[in-house]
Amino acid sequence: MSRIGLNPIDIPQGVDINVDDKNLVTVKGPKGTLSEKISADLKVVIEDSTVTVERPTNNKKHKSLHGLSRSLVANMVEGVTKGYEKKLQLVGVGYKANKQGKKLVLNLGFSHPIELVEPEGLTIEVPSQTEIVVKGINKQEVGNYAAKIREYRKPEPYKGKGVKYVGEVIRRKEGKTGK
């Protein structure tokens, strides 16, 4: 069984954490501000340079909320200090991406290019025509936007063509001729 919720979270220099009476945790740091509502059953305690999340009982619901809440607060602290990034790679003949102002334009073998507007709070970089980097301070938003881009053309198992995460391993299949 995981005991993630029991671990304290260290507060780095330059990060300010506040908890209001409705259990809204606000984290301010050099890269920005994030806030998250924590379950009313749990208690967020700030002591010196650490934050801990405490649960009232050891029942299953409180244990699962305990680990979740601790992870959410830890992700906010890491987001406002370092930030998050996801790298995507386009594999396939004619598959390319480019940036036009605040728009990401993808050519993925469809009859038309796909245009995506850069959401607020995220930055999209295109270092080369076959690479996309999504950066931001909110881990959930970065992951969701990267997954949205990948959803347009998932990697297929025969040739490996599509949009994949850097480092993702695609299980390959043999074609019709392989026996």
C-alpha cells in the first residue's frame, strides 16, 4: 500500500503557500500562481519550510484522498518553481508542425491542416518541423493539451506513423507477409 500522503513537502525558497478556511490551497512562486481545492475532510498544515496533509481517520476514502491531496500540492509547488513540459514527435512522411503567431498548425496527412489555438497559461514551442514542446506550470493542463495533440493521429503499430511522446515505445506488429 502506498504511503505517499504521509511524506512532507519541502517549500523551496521564494515559494509562498496559503490555505484559507475553505481548504483552498494557493501556491505562489517565481513562475506564477496555482490554486486547488482540497477535500474538506483533510487538513493542510504549514510548519516552518514544510507542508503536510493530515487525515482524520484511516478509512479507505480518507486514505485515497490523503495521497491525492498530497500529490496535488506537491505538483503545484514543483510547477511554480520548475514548470512542466511534454515533448511530442511527429513520425511520418509529410507530417509536420509549425507555429503561426498563437496558433499551432499541424499537417498530419489529412486533406486540411489542423489549427490549434495556444491556451492561456501554456506555451507551445516548435524547435523543428517534427517536434512540439508543450510547457506550463499546471501539470494537468500540460498533459491534457499534449494528449489532445496526440489524439489527432495516434501512432499506428505497423509503420509507427503518427504523433508520439518522446521516449514512448510503440509495440510494432508484423504486416500481412510476416508468418
